[in-house]
Amino acid sequence: MDIETHKSDTDDTPRPTTPLDTSDLSTAPLPLTAEEKRAARGATRPGDRIFLALSRGSGIFLLVIMAAIAVFLAYRASLAISKDDANFLTAFEWNTSLVPPKFGIAVLAFGTVVSSVIAMVIAVPIAVAIALFITHYAPRRMSGPVAYVIDLLAAVPSIVYGLWGALVLVPHMDGLFGWLDDYLGWTGVFSWDQGAPRSMLTVGILLAVMILPVITNVSREVFRQVPQMHEEAALALGATRWEVIRMAVIPFGRSGVISASMLGLGRALGETMAVATVLSPDFDIHASLLNPGGGTFAQNIASKFNEATEFGRDALIASGLVLFVITLLVNGAARMIIARRKEYSGANA
């Protein structure tokens, strides 16, 4: 009996075994660390709770301010528009002292958009070129002083730009206007009747000078964030410096350049004193950009606010509401464009 038992214990006959099920091991959640548990429970320390409350309160306070501005503008604008005897959106007139009053924003909207577009067409390519020169072409000894000068231009007050435009820019625009009239006057857009060069083109050039440092500074910082390995990889493949910029730098910084451009456009849309100093305003839309005349929202508000009656100020506030809406639309469009370029953001580099 002992022998039989020994044989059964030492029997080497293979027996069927059940395979280990590992299908659930790969998907099983890992245990949370102490830091992850604290983060899951939320802010537990007093400092975290205070910071969370301040951050959330700041965001809510900003929304409240924006809502209060919108309500104030809408209320005062409704008081004026309800008494307007002309079409507020299409009238070529601004006379709030008549009975009944007649005023419209057609000329102001046209002048604001045209001057801002001219400024953007001139400033954006130059600003991007300067930013690329500072970050990728200029030697270190030159890039520092150039960047410093650009920073100083961003700090110059708008009234100083306006005085420079009135005393220096306007008297020296005759040559440019004459050349445009000789070679492009046949288009009608650049025809000149030899009047004073206080026109929308002059305003656009002045605005371009004003927004140039803003766009340059933001674009420069964006181009500096381009991952070095992207540029080195392009160089290793035999790309030239321009090809590196075209294939690696510009795609990475495109959303940043768009943000910088929208920031500059916001300043151009709302610029007041510089435009009021240079422009010779009237309430008419001129086909030529060289002939004096036109107006913008900010310039009209600045020039008429002091002498306006209570109703006249409501009318000016109504025009400010339109400018407020235009600015919101521009910023919203910029955010939509940037959202489509998330793959080139620094976070995804």
C-alpha cells in the first residue's frame, strides 16, 4: 500500500491545466498615488482653496463687467435710436441737433474698416519679417538693440503718434500721392485731386506704424518658442534657412501670428487721438483713398463728445455700441481661426 501511494505521488503523467486569464490585467486601473487622490478630492489646503476662489471670482467678475458694459451701451443706444428720423445703419449724416434728429453710422463704419484694413495690410508682413529677422537672421549683438527699439515704439502714447503724423507724415505724403495718382489713378481708388493728404490712406499708414510694434513683439516671442529639434531636423534633411522658416517656424507660429494680428487690429479699430489729429473728417464716402474726408467711430466720438447734448451723447454711445460689437466679432473670428490650428500650438510640439 505504501508502494502504490508513492507511485501515485510521483506520477509524471501530464494533467490538463486551465490557462491563466490575463485579459483583465491590461485594463485594470492602477492604484492612485497620494497626490492623485488629493487632486481627485479637490483643493484641500487653505492656500489652494483661496487661490481657487480668487481665480474663479476674477473670471466671474470679468464677465460681469463685460455684461454691464453691454447693457449700458444697449440701453443708452436704444434711447437715441428710437428717436432717430434716419436709418441708423445707412444714413450719411450726423446731426443730432435737428428736430427730429438724423444720424447714421455708414460713413463711420466704412472709414473704420477701411483704415484698419490698410493698416493690417501694411503692418502684418513687415512685423512678421522683423520678428523673423530678430529671431533667426540677426546676430546676437544686433537682435537685442533692435528688439529694444521695437519695445520702445510700443510704449509711445497715441497722441505723440498723432502729432508726428500731423507735423511730419502729412507734409511728406505729396510725393507718394502723386506717384499713386500717376500710375494707379486710373483705378479710381488712387486718384488724387491735389487736396491736403489728410485722407484714409494717411490714417491707415499712421495706424500701421502704431500697431507694428505690438504685432512684432508677440510674433517674436512666438517664433522663439519653436522647438529646436524641428529646426535641426529640417537642417539635417538639407533644408536652407528659408525652407526651415517656411516648413518649421511659420507653421508652428501661425496661430500666434494670428493672435498678434488680431491684437493689433483691435488697437487700430479703437484708435482715437491719432486719427482725430490727422484726418480731415466729413460725412461722405469717397471712392478714392487719397482724397481728404471720411471718419471713424473713435474719431467721431472724440471730436463731438464735449459739445454734444445729452441726446447727442446717447447717439455717440450708440455708435460706440456698434464698435463694441465689431470688436467682439473680430475677436470671435480670431478664436475660431486659432482653434483650427491647435496642432501647431506649443503645447502639442
